[in-house]
Amino acid sequence: MSAITGDQVAVYDRQLRLWGVQAQQRLLNAKVLIWGLEGSNVEACKNLVLAGIALTLRDHRTVTAADVGFNYFLRPEDIGKLRAECASKRVQEMNPLGSVSFSSDRPTSDDKLKELLKGFDIVVVGLSCLGFDFELAAKMDSVCRSLGAGFLLTVAAGELSFFFSDLHEHVMQDRSAQGGPEAGPTEPKAETFSFPSFGSWLAAVPELLQGKSDASFKLIGLLASFLQKDPQKAVPSRAADFATHCREVKCEPAVDGLVGMEQAFGHFFVEPLIHVASVLGGLLSQEVIKAITRKDPPLVNSVCFNAHTGAALVEHIPPVAAAPKKRKAEEEVVADLLDD
Amino acid sequence: MERHVENNRFRQEPVGGSGFCTRKAGEIGNFRQDSLGKLVAVGVKTLVLQAMTCADVTAAGDAAVKAVVGEERFAMIQSAKLLVVGAGGIGCELLKNLVLSGFREIEVVDLDTIDVSNLNRQFLFRRVHVDRPKSVVAAEAVKQFRPNANIISHHGNVKDPQFGLEFIGKFDVVVNALDNLEARRHVNRLCLAAEKPLLEAGSTGHLGQVTVIRKGETECFECQAKPSQKVYPYCTIRSTPEKPVHCLTWAKNLFDLCFGPEDESNLLADLAAEMRKFQAQESVDGEDAGRRIFAHLFEEDIKKQAQLEDLWSDQRPPPGPLCYEDALKNTERPSTDADKDKLETQKVPSVAGDAQGFVAAVAKMYGERRELIGQSSFSKDDPVAMDFVHCAANLRMQNYRIGRLSRWDAQSIAGSIIPAVASTNAIVAGLEVVQLLHVLQSVGKNMKDSKARTVWVRFPEPSRKKILQPSSLHTPNPDCFVCGSRTARVALRSLEECKIMALAKGCIQGQLGAHKPALYANGSCIFDPEYPEPGEEAEEEGLHPEWSLSQWGLTSGSLLQVEDEGQGWSINLVIREEPDLDEQLYPGGFKVSQWPTQWWLQVEAGAGAGEEAAKDMAEKKRKAEADAAEATAAKKAQLDANTVALDD
């Protein structure tokens, strides 16, 4: 591990005071792949490059006016050029101490997929960049498992934004200190977290649709079950078919802020609202940072933010049998009172 | 190449106003409105051909937002006039979110300039921008995202008079992105007075919070007491420090005393003659001055302190003097196992290192900083000032047997540094826009029926499955001295000793958050913020800032009216003398408490709780009756006060 330079200390001062030198060193040595410059991933680029993480941006798509209208790393003169290449320049400018590279490769074969995922600690993938191919996402996750890389998948739908995270068997070594320099050090306490694969997430979709999960998660599940074996249906013109599918599988969740299933479907194909991406991108970045620094317990394993209610929910999908409640902690009582 | 040719062709098209002229009717950006009025994406090829100008980018971006929020909400977004207060960590994220969401009319105020330590999260800034005004650079940066946005930047303090009620009146909503209590309280009052909704947000490390304030419907920022900056008793700082923070407070005062302008209120003013004597000299040997100051502070003054016998006991042994030569011999560095992972600046230096560092910092001030002597003040970002304060505080800790600190930790405490990262600010700023949309929708409607909420950013674990947790907005606190009763009780240790100027500064500005308060008693002005110091000018106005409260004829139970014209805020203070007011808890000599409008409920709540409680009740009742008498006096005096206000 190379020592942190004076220049780095000056720039990273405020975060060094949050997570400490060792965590920062891990961030500086980490390599993260952002596959798909869309939605919350754009926000993750910003948060992670500023944290000092080396990024590779991958996207095979060219820049459109709508991209420039949403992705502040792009400019009008980039239209028609490669997204990843154009964005990487400006992501790099944001932190000259960091390292940013780009690629426009696509996974043409299984071997190629493996090659494209090699060498990263964490891979963050946007579903839209994969052509809404849930099966491909599951395959990527299993390759990441074999390579020992963490895998996160993001999906956005207007005022809703979602991510799935798979850190396999994640060992948390320490927690953030509470109370600043006058509080003194605390004894580190390791803890292991087991994540289900995205394959088992997909396998649990029928259960998810009929279960007690929040409506926002069900909407993502419905998209997965609708597109199963046929990602070609991921076009706005199939909204009516989607609504029919929802009726057929007897799952029409009432998501706060959404009028009907047709409208909900349309939202998968436009960029989310920037502030929704800002919120979910922030939560996603925290998970990447937790994974790399091995500090603080990660969220297992699905997170959904709904801008209509302002809430971001965390669920374990497939659900785990609830452990018997030992005691109702004081914090929970307070939470009860705070709850709507 | 072909594409470039097309590019030029399209750029030659007149792009007046909307920039829609190159498109077929019904098409907006890369979306087409279908029969249901919803927007659906059209082919990428058409799009590349069409969207060549900035106006097209704006149209495409706007169309995406409109597709999600609908026509009605988007029209509100486009016409809303916003004031953003602060262009720092939250401010940068917020401006980006607002501009890319389609907000077009934004003004931003920030007094700060850019520092290197901002660059890890204030993503609109680059190294070349260091020392430039945050508001200006941030506005320039986000304007690149949407050239049609009308963003006006102000480099200034939101407490300055040009940002008063008239200014606030121009906006539909005020959105805070502040980092300090003082400014938050000020903006809160402005928004209440101007009846403008306010979005309030804050972040500390991984935690954050967003809420909505609207007069009469929700709690205001000051409905719940906020922990104010800790004030330490004079004696603790001057003679009996127990914690590093006491020594750091002492060292900061020392820096200002040695190198700043004359200031009677400096806690170490009694050392002024000795500390400032080098200032008058033509040429100073900085090393020599450093050693002399060292000898005076860490050796001679400590000897004197040690002789004050009634201060010391077995539990609190007297401090040990330290002479410079002995200090230089103490070269051992305290070390622990954890040191291997630490930066050099995170390790505690040797006593010799502190002594040399102290002398070197004084020498630097009298050397390269010679010009600035007499006008410097402590800043955590000034390396020489920070070296001075760190070394001086550590040497004092050595005197008092307190564990010394690394420069890193000393800077954290002396500068009250709050750890900060981009991700938390991004979450908080995003949540502010969520609430902003709810507020815009609730214009003319009851806030209770809206989806506006307080949202808490939890970390690292969710609370009841929620990592972002909304909770209902609270109704206003009727006892709030800002938006409610506007009456507070001030207990003072001594009316004889408390000067009116000290009350204005310490209590009314410091504790009650006024900016420029005027004080009235019995209908006449007894303190005018235009004349805060005693002098001929004040006297001509019949004012005596140095007079005590008794000299002004105030007694226990008297009523004072405070008017802050700039904030559009006023308050009645019921004065009460409490000679036994705890000095440790209230080093300023005063205690402020709310005036319960429904004091009788408090009395009844305890009814029937046994004999001891009955005793307590009797006492409470007696106090309540006294309060009631005061309240009547208060009401009467308020009538008088209103007359005063009208006269002005």
C-alpha cells in the first residue's frame, strides 16, 4: 500500500475525518466498473470518483440529446459520440487525483463477458444498458461471484429508483467511530453478511409478487416477470401488454404516486428525475464504499426509493425467515413514533 | 465528417426562444406525445439529426422530466422563483438537481470562497477555482447544464441588509443549504416574517435531515431548542482547564490577543500588556519574542496560577510550570499500536516538538506575516495560526497534565470541523427537491394534506426497514419565542453587574439569534444597534451601552422589548434576577427559557401525585402565580411596545 500524499490529505480531509486513513487507503486501491451511464449510475460516478476510487466507465451507446439533458458529464458537442469516452473526460476533471478510464465493449460471448468483468472489486450495472435483459444481469452477477467482485444492479422508473446488491459473503471489520476525536477509539467487531445471488432474486419473483414486499419492489419484480425470456418487449409501446401481464399474474401494486401499470411501465424508459437519481446514487455509493472499506454493515440486498413518499426501503429478497425478536430496542420505539 | 456538416447546417437554423423550430409538431426532444398525451421515445436516428443545439438539449431534458411529473407540475417547476442559501456541500448538489429538473429562476447567496478541502464533495468546483466565491463559480457551472436557466449569484452574507425582507419577498420558496446555526435561525425568521415556505436541510458525516417550514402550519426552525455553541466558564479557560478543548479555546484567544486587533472582551485580556508589547516595537527578533512569550505563558503565569491555593486540591493538583530548555530535552513521542496506520499529522508530537513549533510560529508571524500583525484572527485553514494554536494548547495541556493532541485532532476541535462526503449531500439535496415539489403543489392548500415530510437519513442500518425515513411535519410550538408566543424569560445573575451591551451581545444576539437588536423598556429605547459601543455619539442619542440593567431602572419582573427590524422579528423578555444562577452551567450570567403560554396545564398535570409532589406543586403554583403576575405586566408592556414600534 502506498502512503497517502499530502495533496490527497488536503483534498480528502473531510472524509478522512469520517472513515479514517485505512478506509481511505482501501478506496484509493480499489477499482470499480460502472457499466451503463444512466440514471443513478451517473450520480455514483460523481460520488465515487470524489471519494478517490479508480473508475472504469463502460457503455456501448452513443450520446443523444436526452442524455446530455440528464447526464451533466456530457455536453451538446458530444452528441453522436461514445457516451463512456465523452463522460470519462469530465468525470476525471472532477478529481484529478483519481483515475478514470473508459470502454465501449459489449459482451459478445461468455468468455468476453468474463474478460470484461475481470480486475474489478465492484461492478455497478445499469439495466437499461443491458437492454433490460434480466437474465444477462444474473449471468453477470454469477461471473462476478466467480471473480470475487461485488455486483450492484440499478433500475430506475421516474420517481422510483431501485438497486440490488450482491457482496457474497461480506465480512465487515469495523464500524464508523461515533462522537469525533474526543470520544476515543472503539474495539473493532467483525461480522459476516450473506447475500443471495441475483439468480435467486429472479427465482423468487413469483413469491415476491404474491408476498408482503413493498409495492415498489413488486413493480421491479413485475418488469422482470414480464420480460422473462424476451427482453425485446422492453419498449414503451408494450405498455398495454405489461398491464395485461400484471392482471394475469394477479399483482397490480398501488405504488404511491403512480396512477396505473401502463404509466409505470413507461417510466422505465425515460431517465429518472435527477433528484431521484441523486438520492439513490448516494445510497448506492455508500454501499460501494462500505463494501470496499469493510466498514459498517451493508444493506442486504434490495433498496428502493420512492420520491413521492420520500422513503427508501430495504428488503431482503428472497425473504429470510425472520429471526425471533430479542427485544424491542428503544430506537425502534422512537422509530414507531416517527413513522407515518 | 458527415455528421459535422449536418451539425453546422442545424446550427444555422434560427434557434430563437424555444428551439422547437427544427421539429415536427408534436415532437419534443427525443419524445413523441402519443394519443394518451404521454411521451414515448422516438428513434435514435431522427434524434441525432435533430438535437444539435443547446436548446434541443434543454428541450429533451425538460421532456424527460415532464414525462414523469406531468404538465401541471412541470409548469410549476418552470415558473417557480427560488432562493438557494448556500453553495457548499449541499448547495452544489441542490443547484445541479434544481437546474436539471427544469427550475429556471434561481438566485443563490453564499459568503464563502472555495477551499481545497471542499473539493472532495463540492463537485462544481475545481482546483483552479480555489479562493473564488462559491456562489459565482457554482452558478457558472450549472448554467452550462442548462444555458436557458436564469441563475443570479450573490457573493455575500445572507445576514447582510440587502438580503432582507424585501429581497426574500421576491421568491416563491427559499431553499437552505447552510452549515451553521446562526444563518439558519436568521433565514428562518426572514421566511416567517415574509411568509415564504422554507426548506431546511443539514448533513453531518453519513447522517442528514430535510424538513419543510411554513408559517402557522409547521414547526419553525426554532420551535425546538437547538444546542447552541458551548460556552466555557472564564475560570475554566483562564485557570483550571480539564479537557483539551479548554486549552484550545485558550490558545485561540491567545492567538487573537497576540496578533489581532485590540479586543476588551478577549478572555485573556489581562495578559494583553505582556503579549502585545512586541507589536509596538520597530523590529522584533521573532525567535526571541517566541521564547519570551513561552516563558511568560508556560512558566511564569503557571507559577502564579499554582500559587492560587484555593483553586487546588488532591483531586485537582496545581499545574506544573515548564521552562523552554527543559521542554527541549523532552523529545520522547507518545506512541501506540494504532500509529502504524496513521498519517504523520495524526501522531502526537513530543513536548520538544511543541515548544519548537510554538517559537517557530511566533517567529513566522513576526517575520513573513509582519504586515498582518494587529489584524489577524484565528482560522483553522491558516497553517501558521493552526500551528500556533496546536502547539500553545499542547504546552498548556502539558502544564495541566492533560493528554496532548495530534495536530489533526487539534484542528478538528479548534475548527469545529464536521466530517462530510459527497454521497450524504447528494441524498439530502435530492430529498430537498422531493419536498420542494410537494411544497409547490400545496400552494394555497393545507400543508397537512400534502405529501411533504421531514425525512431522516439513517446510517448505517435502516430503521424499521427504512434507510430514508419520513415522518409527519409537526404543528408549531405555541411557546416558540420566534413563531409562537414571542415571549421568553431571561434569568440574570445580577442586574447590577450586567451591562446592557453585554445583554444585547451575549444573550439577545448569541442566544436568541437576533442580528441587530434594538431594546426598549417602558416605551423608550435603551439600546440601539447603531450605537453598540459607549462614546460621544451614543451619548448624544441618550444611550449608554455601558450602563447596567439596574442603571436603566430595570428590576426583577421588568419587561424588555426587543425589535430586530432586519429579521422582521420582535420578542418580549421578562427579566428575573436569580443570584444563585449556576456559574458552570451559565457562564454568561444569564439563562433563557421559553414562556409557556399554557402554564396552568403544567401545574395541573402533576395533580394528585402524593405528598412530596404536593409540596413541589405548591412551589410550582407559587411560581406560576408569580409568572401570571409577570404575564399581566408583559401584556401591558406589550401594548406600550406596540406604540413604540408604530412611532418608529
